[in-house]
Amino acid sequence: MADSTKKRISEAFLEVLRQKPFSSIKIKDIIEKAGVSHMTFYRSYSDIFDLVESICYEDLMLFSKIYGRNAEWRSITICILNTIKNNSSFYGKVLKDEGASESFSRALARISGDTTGARGSNTTQSAWKETMQKWARNGFADSVEDVYFTLVGALPLHEVFTGEELAAAIRSYEVNTLDDFRNRQKTGK
């Protein structure tokens, strides 16, 4: 399938999405707007969720054009979050719909797999999805930096730290006394 046909279908979907909630969009709406047949649509995408995944994937891969394919995780994540915030109308509708949000998650897993060779654990994928859905529910009001730290805080520790770093952090935590915890509560540190 020619890229120009996929582009017409994607652009038609985005135009329809600006006018309707995601849940009320039918393939018929997209193909009429794109001027293609059902057969042409299904040669390009298996269903509307496959189309959403493709759009998210292409959109969120922007970081690779900016930073290259060996960027730091923080830069990649900040770029992805900025992309989402800058396209809040689209991502708001996608992340508020359960089926479409699964397409978003598949796009992120695909990006991870394509760029690192690993798709991330279910816990990591859930951290991303839940953090992004919460952000969408509040109208993307939180800053990108705040969302970044919320996301990092939700990631499983064994995926953030090496085994040695995690063991050192646990050892440091284990020696805290109850007074240490009480003092942290008072000082907020």
C-alpha cells in the first residue's frame, strides 16, 4: 500500500476525530472522508485500533528524528510527553477511550521493542498507560516535568536500577529507624 494512501486515511481519521468522539467513529466515516474503499482501508489497517496505533507510533517516534536512535531515556521521555501535550486534543480522545488507549500502549511497546529490543514489562506498560490516562483526565494541566517524575516514580525499581544499585538503595533504606521515618514526615524530606 502506498504511503500516500495511508497518509490520506490517517489525515481523514484525524479530521473526523476533531468532529466526533472516538467511540462514535466508524470505518465508513474515515473512508468517505479519505475517498478510499473499504478494501483499501483494510489493506492498510486491520481495524481502527491498528490505525490509532500507527498514528501514535509515528507521532511518538519524533524523538528519534531529534535525538537519534541512541538518546538518553530522559530526553526521549520528555520528547514523548511534549508530543502528547502538544497534540492534547488527539491524545485526550485516545487516552480516554479504553480500546484506543490500548492502541497507544501497543505503540509505546512497539517503540521500546524497535529501539531497545525489549518491549518493557507489563508493570512498565501499565505505569505509562495509567500515568498518561490520569494526565488526559485532568486536561493535561500538569507540567511535562511533573508528569515525568510521576511516571518515573511509578516504574518498577528493578527496571530503573541495576541489581547492584537496587541492592545498595535497599540496604540504605533498611537501616532507617522509626525516628528517621518520623523526622522525614516532619521535614518532608
